[in-house]
Amino acid sequence: MRKLLLILGLSLISACAQVDGQATKIANTPVPGITSQTPSMDAIEIDQVGHRLYAADRSNQGVDVFDISAGSATYLETIAMPAGPNGLALAPDLSRLFVGVGNGSVVFVDIHAKSPTFNKVINEVKTGAKSADLLDYSATRHVVYASNGVEGTITSIDSGTGEVKGKFKVGFALEQPRFDPADGMLYVTSPDAGSLFRLDPNDGTVKKKQTLAGCQPMGLAINPKSNQALISCSKAVLSYDLSHDKSEQFSQQPGGDIVTYDARVDRFFVGAPFKPSKGAVAIFGGTPIAYITTVVTGAGGKSAAYDEAGDIVYTPDTRPNKAGLASFKMPAGGPGEMPPLSTLIPFGVLLAVIVFFFAIVGRNADPIRRPEPAPSRVRQNRVT
């Protein structure tokens, strides 16, 4: 009896472990022409209205275009760039894609499907720096902000005319710039300074240098509704309250690179190219910021983006012979949420069996309910 109870208990524990650690199916969409070499890919962006995904592909020195309208990715073409592409920023209100490239320029691409210059380069703006790295676009100001990386500057560009409006000198190597519509400030991370800088977007004046002890910040994304940010560090991920300058560290994900935020699902996505298992995407809730899960892809992507129509998460795939995109279905659940009812039904049935078994065993073990043993035939004969 005890053995049976132990087996049933272990079965329940095993079933829970299977659901909690259920493997996620990873799909691969290769890009023709770079299957024989180790690819170099950086940022990705999704046009949610046009159902197109754009990936910065240094191996092809261009931006790869994928059709994601069918709930999966299909490679269409590569838009040639004057140098290797790094950061991307999308302007849905202008139907434009901005690309930071290795020669210091920011390239404008027309992504209006009915335009005669659809998916064509329509402008190249020289920042005067050696390289243009990560970008951000402010729809309220109609300005593109380009980090010039190791030169420690940010170039402000008019998104309509391409005019360089200003060049802000921070003095440290910079990573991700982000404009915050909640407070109207421009933020940028610096791993060299180990800090988050708050700048006036009008003239680039540094309003605050917030040291992030031991972080070495890389990627940055902001939830403007709560005015809170998620920052990827070298060995962890950090949430930061931009209104009160308070932070919280999450050690579940050992660092990452580019961070993106999707307001429709209120989720942050952290591209982690090295850990765990040479490529993963960590997912965090946005309100409040809380760790949800990490999906190991093995693809080595530095960034990730969410397709709202297909409920799919995409990340660059940098594995030899698989160069292109890796993707997976958005995991269900969130911080503090119960698992779906369908996953609980088997456990409910198993629990009911265990309860019923205990009830039967307990009933039979009760001395009051235990039946009197029948008198043996020998004793009956002797009495007679």
C-alpha cells in the first residue's frame, strides 16, 4: 500500500515537472546565400500593420525582409546598405525604416506598400561619426536618435527632411538610446560608464548620470505608461523606475543585449545571445515589471521582437547553415497567473484518484468500521 502511495505521489510530481519544463518548439527561417558562413546579425523590427519583419544582416550588408502575415516567416529580399547595418528603428506614422550603418550614416527606407519606392533606400544621412549603431525614433518629436557607439555621441536627425538637428556629446561609449514620451527625456545606456544617462533632447544636456553598480548596461526599453524601464546588464537584468530612480535586479536571466517592449501585450523581450545555452529570449511582464520565463533557442540572437497578429516571438538565428530567423509561439501565462485549465485537468484527475484511494484505505483501517471476523467452522462444531 505504501509503495502504491509513493508511486502515485511521484507520478504527480513528475507530471508537474513535465508541464513546468515543457519544451518550446523553435522554428527556423533561413536567408539564402549565407548558409555556409557564420552570420552576423543585430537588431530586428516588425511592421505590425504591414506584417513585415526587418533584420539587420551584416553578412549580406543589407536589411533582410520577411513576410510574417501567415503566422510564420518567409524570406522575401535583402535591401542593400552602403555599409554593414547595426541598429534599426521603425516609424509607423511615416512608413519609414531607419538603419544605422557602419560608415556613420543613418539610412532611410520607404516601407509604404503602395509607394513606388517601397522597400527602397530614399535617403542617407551622414552623422559625421565613424559608425552609427543603435537607434530610436520619437513619434511625438519626429526625430531619430542615433548612437555613435565608441565615440560617445548621439546624433539627432529630423525624420522627415533628414536634417541633422544636433550632436550630443556624452563622453562615454554608448549603447541604446531611448526617448521617453512620459517625461520627454532622452535616455542612453553606457557599459563603459556603468551608468544610465538622462539627456535633454533639445540640446543634449546631461541632466543626470545614474550609476548602475555592477550592471554594465547594454539594451534599454521603456514602458511609457508606467515610466519604468528594463535594462540588460552583463550578468543580470535590471528594472528601473525613471520617475523615482529606483531599481530592482532580476537574476533569473544572466544578462542580455537588446531589449524591446510591446505595449499591446505589455511585455519586455530581452535578446540573450550567449546565456543560457548560446542563445535565449527572456520575457518580462511590463506592469509591474516581473520575470516570466526564458525560452532557450540556441540561435544566438542579440534581439527579439513580438508579432502581435501571429502571437510569435522572433529572434535572429546566427547558427551556421541556419542563418536567418528563429521563432516560437508566445508562452502562455504571466506573473502571478494560474496555468491554463487544460494543463490542470490531468492533475485534477490524478489527485481525485489519490483522494479516493486514501478514503478507501482509511475506511478499511478504521476499527469501528472494520467487520468482525467470521467464526471458524471448527469453533462452531465444538460449541455444538
